[in-house]
Amino acid sequence: MFSLKVALSFGTLLPLVHLAAGQAAEWGQCGGIGWAGATTCVSGTVCTVINAYYSQCLPGAVTPAPTSTTPATSAPPGTTSTPTGSAPGGLSSIPASTLFQISNFGSNPNNVGMFVYKPKTVAAKPPLIVASHYCSGTAQAYFTGSRFAQLAETYGYVVLYPNSPHSGTCWDVSSNATLTHDGGSDSLGIASAARYAIANWGVDANRVFAVGTSSGAMMTSVLAGAYPDIFKAGIVDSGVADGCFSLPGQPEDSWNSECSEGELILTGAEWADRVYAAYPGYTGARPKMQVWHGTVDTTLFPQNFFEEVKQWTTVFGYSSTPISNTSESYLPSGYSNATFGPNFQAILAQGVGHTVPLFEQQYLEFLGIA
């Protein structure tokens, strides 16, 4: 069985943080929904809210270390945010360089909010990126807190920013409906918007991609499993394996502690079966996948990274031993990139909690846009 201990072959894994009596260690958890541990941090660190479920002791008392996707407070340079609109017949009637809300884009049972960003100059048959936000986030926050819109101005792709309809703004990644192709819930709303873009905006159907952080990363895994006919690749930043949060019979958007705490440990074949069950009978190509995770993540424990590795290496028929394990020049010290084949990479970030900082330029290179 592939375990956290076996995974040491990926590179030296720093010991997971253990809480000292009364104080949380640097990079350790210090708060969040359901948290019963220490709420003060050791000297030299400050308890910083990452999302509703997780606060972390980050170095320094003013500027947080780059271990989260805390959004900026303004739009990226050269862009604006316009929160209202309607889905036009074509991309030409959507204002450029503006976050523009659309509606009436197809089946959307949970009324997922949907925003589009079109760059000033759109590439011929442009790629489409669906960028899903984290818990406690919004489409606007992910827009301002990431560089996907800025880079769209360089590369000419279109971005969809879905907005969770749930209290606490996490995504439904636990219901049977969302985990099933055309089954309903949040994933169907997002898939409908992507289908609309392909049918009406001239988007290249072979270059439709999903990216996301935390809860958005989990949604990205769900989209990769349930809608492989739409999404050709996924970037999962601090998420879990597809189907890991499954809680049949529970309310949508339920939290699964067994999964989040890394206690749901399955074989590669069992994880692959969850992908196959998301779209029974599908025989086409699967989305290429890149997953990122920190070694001291105490919201979605590091074992989830290794469960993702088991899942996707099995789906792709790859060996569980990477063909290369390197630290590219763009990666900070302590990050290792395990490549298992052309369709799957897994980046482990030593000393990083929840979540791994965004590397948007490198995402675009993996997706074949840059």
C-alpha cells in the first residue's frame, strides 16, 4: 500500500508539525472551523486566516509568507471588475479586460454564479481556463488574487470564474450528483458554462482546462473525473483525489474529515474505480493532471497528495515510481516535481502548509498555452 512513509522516495519529507502545549509551531494550524487545538503561535509567527477552515502560523508579524492564496484587494493592473451582465450570443459582445457576470448558459441546478474574463486580444480559437476558488473565497477574490486574467492578456485565452452558491462558499465535491456526469449540482453548472463557451464563443474544444485551489482544487478533480469529455487537463493546488469527499446521503457541500485528515487510504485500483464511476461507459482520453501539495498541510493532510498519485498513475497506467524527480529552476528550494509520464506530474512542497502558492506561468506551460 502506497503510504506517507513509502512516499519519502519522492524526496525528503519534512516531519509534519506537531503542536506544542499551548502554542502552534511555525506553519502549524492555529484556528478554523472545528479546530480544537492551540490558537496562539510560537514567537516570530502570526496566526493568519487562510480560509474558514484553516488558520496557520506564518513567519513574521506583518507580511504573510507565500503559503496561501489570500486574495488581493483590487483587480489586476489593466483590468476592471463589472459584476453584472447576461450571457450574449457570442464572445464579441462581452466587454474586454473586465470581469463580467453571465447567466442563462445552460443547466445550472444550484445556480452557480459565473463570471468571464475576455482579454483585449483574443487568440484564434482561444483556450478556455475554468478557475475555481477556495473555501471562503469568491469568483471576484480568485480573479484579483491570481494572475490568470493578467496572463490572458498575453496569451489570448478566456477565463471562466465560477462562484460557489453555498454558505461558506466551499464547493459541493461530496454529493452523488456532483460526482456524476450530468448528475447535477455544482459540477454540472460549471460544465454547462464550459459547453456554452465551446458552442458560442469559438473556444477550442481541445484546449479547455480546469484549475483550482483548495476546495476549487477538489472541484477540479471532480470535473476531471465526471467531465473528461470537456476538460483536457487539470491543475490541482492542495486538493484531494476525485471522489475522496464522497458522502452519499449527506447534504451537498459536506465536509469529510476522514478524507481531509488523510485517513481514507485506498489502492490505486480503488481510486481509479471512483474516476471510472463518475462517467460510466466513457472510453475516451482522460485529462492530463498536475497536482501540488504542501508537506505540512493540516487542512487537507499530505497523505491526500499520495492518494492522488495512486489514483492518476493507475488511471493512466503509469508506474507508481516516477520517471524523474527534480526541482526545476522555477521551483523554490524544497519543492520536488515527480513526473510519472506525459500526462501526470506531482509537485510536493516541503515546509508549505495550506495552500501552495500559485505558479500560474508554469500552469500555462503544463497546459500547453505558454
